[in-house]
Amino acid sequence: MKISKLATTVLTALGLSLSLSAGVHAETVLKLGYTPTKDSHYAAGADAFAEELAKRTNGRYKIQQFPASALGGEREMIEAVQLGTQDIVLTSTGPVGNFVPEARIVDIPFLFRDYDHAHKVLDGQIGQDLLKKFPGKGLIALVWMENGFRHITNNKRPVNTPDDVKGLKLRTMENKVHMEAFKTMGVLPTPMSMAELFTALQQGTVDGQENPIPVILSNKLYQVQKNVSLTGHVYSPALLIISPGVWNSLNDADKKAFMEAAKVGVEANRKRVTADEASGIATIKAAGVQVVEKVDHAQFAKAVQPAYTVFAKEFGADRIKQIQDVR
Ligand code: EAX
């Protein structure tokens, strides 16, 4: 009798401490930052990722989102994820090549024919092999998300032909490949973080910039730009990158949960990009912006062509062709 009472007491105490520790460890909050706003294709991806992750881990992992550069620009956030002071970043490939040089190959203008081509490459062997380069640089890249095809916007003049961009001072991402391409076209590329872009456009520090429709919409760049031209000069991938500290603390089942949740995020992100592409031009026009919709892409591709000599030297002509050949 005495013993069983003791046992009950012990069990109760044990049970209590178990549920207490379960309570303490129940929820790990992970900080995820990105530069577009909470109403964007990135938020759509992050929301779906967060929801699926919570579902698959019974709420043990909670994603806290920091949109609109609240944690800094993309380069700073990647650095923070590398250091472990930020858990996750959803970023364009803009500054990624400064950390993982091999990844720069996907930033080449006029490399991808269309969305289908880009998805096939990134979700296929080539894209997955590129993701394997990240751990060596202290970053874990889970999946490829996207921004969309980038278009030139500016306050000087409507851009119809490559001649029209000559002499324009355009904000570019902090990306060597993009800067090389713009220089080749006669643009004065001005690399800058997204966090500073709206003000720079407003104050005329730069004439214009280039971003896909989803970013032009979400960050309301159309409010400070007179002209948008659908140049579609480069496909802009995005990456969901997690800090190795967090990743290595996960058991195999949780790693799988993160991966599967990330894939659900990809679906939602791409779906929102498609929706933004469909509705965006009307929104931008309604704001009084002049939109050049019929752009001769072949002319622009030709204007960028000389830069391909530089790209072939850096990445290998065969590797570029390998991407182009994906059907
Ligand atoms: O990732 O910096 C950029 O222009 C990016 O396209 C934007 O931050 C979204």
C-alpha cells in the first residue's frame, strides 16, 4: 500500500515534469525574413510553409515572419543566417552568388525561355545539384521558390528598344552577373539593397530599377515609377535558406517535415506569382503608369549577347548550354 502510494506520487511527479518539459519545448519559434511585404508571393510561400510545418510537427515549430526588410536587406539576412543570428531567409538569388559563386549561373539574362523551363531546370538535376553547394558555405538551401521574370521600370522614358536603356542609371541587385549584363547594354548599374530602393526611386538617386511584377506590386514600386517595360530580361529565382545550426539540430523525421513543408511553400509561391502576373499590369496601369507591353525580347537578348563571352568563361559554355537544352 505504502509502496504503491509512493509509486503514484512518483508517477504523478514524473508526469507533471514530463508535461512541464513538453510545455517548455513545445514550440520552437524560428525567425524568417524577406524583402517583399506581407501581401506578396513571398508571404504566400512563407505562409504555406509555416502552416504545413506546424501541421507536420504538431505545432512544435512556429515560423515568425519578418516581411518588408524588417531584418535587413537580402545580403545582410543571408549573412545572419550563416552566423545563426537569423533562422531562415527567403531571398532572391541577387546576393547569393557572393556566398555560393556556382549559383550565379542561374542569374544569366535570357537563359530561361519561360516559367516551365525554369521550373524544370531548378526542380531537376541541375537545380538540385546547385542546392548541394550551399552546405559547404554554411547555408542550407531547401528549395527554389521564385520572383518571376524581371522587367525594367524608370522615370526617364518609355523603354521600347535596347537603345532606350542606354545611359539610364538603374538600381540592380548586388549581383555581378546582372551588373555585367546591364553594363553591356549601356546601363549604369547601381547595386543597392531592396531596403533602400523605394526611397532611392522617390528621391531620384537612380532613374529606375528592374523587378518582376509581384515585387513591383507588393513593394508598390509603381507609385514612384512612370514607366514599366515588360523586358522580361531575366528569370529571378528565390531560395528558402535555413541556418545550419537549426538544420543540424533536427532529427531525420523533422528534417523531412521541413522539406515537405518547403515544397508546399513552393507551390503556393509559384501560384501567387502566376496570379500577380495575371492581374498586375492592370493594377499598375490604373496607377497611371505607362506600360510598354510589346517588347521585342530578341532585340534585348541580342544586346546582352556580348556578355555571354564573359559568362561562358566563368561558368563554361557547356554548362550554359546544358541549361538551355532542358526541354
Ligand atoms: O527578392 O532585391 C530585389 O530586387 C529582389 O527582387 C527583391 O528583394 C525580392
